[in-house]
Amino acid sequence: ALIFFLRAEEPLPFEIGFFSGDIKIFKQEKGEWMEPVKGALLSAGDKIQTGSESYLEMHISEKFYARLKENSMIELMKPLLFSTKPAHRISFYGGTLFGVVERDTEDYRFEIMTPNLIVPQPGTTFEISSDPDTGKIWIGVLKGMVEVLSDGIFKRRITTVKGLEKAELQKGKVLAMPERVTREDWNEMKEAYELTKPTFDFEAIQMDLSKEAGTMFRFVFDHGTFYTPRIGYAKREFIKNEATGAVYLIMEYDVFPTGSFVGMYMKTRGFDIAQFKMLTFEARQMPDDYFPENFLVEFKKSGGIVRTFRPASFKKRWQQYVIPLRFSKETLIDEITFVFSNERVGEHKKGSLQMRNFELVPLTEPEPAQTPASPS
């Protein structure tokens, strides 16, 4: 009888990004240690070793980003024989690794091999630290979820670490079950957010897509996020549903530290708010993620807040929100902001929302029969 062994296609190679300090790369095909070169590709069998006060970044564009910190070592491994989809397997021998697995990676699998098998899920930002002398491994997750499995042929789930949680392992066993991170933990883990800074191409695409997200964006000439890296993080991304052609906004926030506030700004030009009776939009919870109790929508002129509203009570299904404007005289608004703060978001200090159909309703159109958002 003939036995056929099927293996998924070879995973994409990693590309070396920024690096600094004493870095050595072992290229299997050449059988020697070499200096790193920005843009060079890394594949199965290659090793990376960092010295004191050193780091190296590598990525698979739009799929996975990693930063190997000082005194660390990893080896890129081949996928297993019976892998059903491309698997990126990293043997982690010690040190510290920050990583980001992007959301749209369901067709890929990322595995970090220690005495346990650590599997970050799509949409996860994490840190793993390992002490080879004691065998202790620390896992911290900023957002998303990391599964911890036993090694060997018959893998079983040992624990799951979710957003803003940490856990500690030693030689395949859980020393400390997942628990909420501390402010000190968050201060160290937040470095992982730096791995996915928007590129020029990304921002250009975002500007184009936003024009299809509703009439409000006809007046917007620039938009982005604001946050203080020391005490918060925010990300906005417009995504087009290729099946329906609809464009929606994913708004992510992390306001774990007390006193933090983050959000999205939209710079406007020639926007006389008095010409419109209301702004409407739809919002819903993101599947498998936390969400805020409420956030602020601020209309600004010359840096000052002209009017503030507070959308709340987000559901799993799309729900329309109505912001009544009712300005009696010409008022040229130059900025609109969405603000998420530690004090207002409620129990879940990290989360996200999906939003779409940002429509400005002119004074000449009839009002929809909806409950308006509460003014703050």
C-alpha cells in the first residue's frame, strides 16, 4: 500500500527589520554565523542570537511582527509533517520576545516552542520571557489570547491567557494561573504596541477607505489616533467587506493605566455644523472582545470643545446612534474626536468597537425615529 504524507505549503519567510547592538544570525544554508542585514530573509533552520543591550525586529508583512530583546535566542523551525496550514514554528531558548499576530491570519498558525507549546491567536499582542537557568516562562497578553498546550504528539490545553492577563510556567507546568496584569507589567508589555506603527502606504489606504464610510468623511481631510505611549494606546482601521462593499471602522483602545485617555481625531475643513440637524452612525461589539460602557464624541473649534455626546449600551448586533446637532448659527468645526478614558469605559479597560455609516443629515431631510445619544 502506498502512504501519502501531506504537508501544508511552506510558510512565508521572515524579513529582518530594525536592529541594534550585538546581533548574530546563523544561516543554515551557509552553515555559519553572520551579521544581520536589514531586509534579508530568514527561513527554517536559521537562528538569531542577541547580545547585551541589543534587539532585532522581524516580520511577515500584515501577518506577524516580533522583537527579540537582549540576551535572547530563537531558531526558526520547519512545519510539522501533518500541518494542515502554513505553520510558523519558533524554538525559544531564552530571553524576551514581543510579538503581534494580526487579525486576518486564520489561514496561518504561529507556534512558539518552549517546554510548552505557546500559540498566540489571530489579533494577539503579547510578551514571552524565559529564564533558561530556572526554566521559568512568563507570558503577558495585552490583547487577544494565547493558548498554552502540552508538548508532544497528543497536545492538550493547559491554560489560556487573555488580554491584560499574565501567567507563569515552569518545565511544562503552570506555576501561576492567569491573573490580571499590574501597572508595572503593563509598562513593560506596552513595548509590543510599537511593532505595528502605521506605514505611509497604510495611511494612504486608510484615507481612501474612510471616504466610503459615510458623508461625514467628505469634510475630513486627515484622521488618526492620539494617545500617550506611557499610559495608553489606540488604533483605528477602516476595513472593506469585499462581499458587500461596505466599509466599517474598527476602533481599539487600551486605557488600563489610571488617568489615561486615548482615541481618534478627525480634522475637518469647511464644516459648518449648523447646516446639519444630526450625525448618525451604527456601532456594535467586536466578536470575542471586550467593549466600553461608553465613549465621548467631541466637536471642536480652535482647540475648544463646542459640544460633547456620550454613545453607550453597545450590543452584539448593529445599532444606530443619533447625535442631535441643533446649532442656531454658523459654527465652523475643525475637529471631531472619539475619546475613550479609563474613568468612562467601565470594567473593561481594553477593548474595541465596530462602527459604520457615519451620515450627516442636512436640515432639509426628515429626522429618523431613533433615540439620540446622551449629551455629556
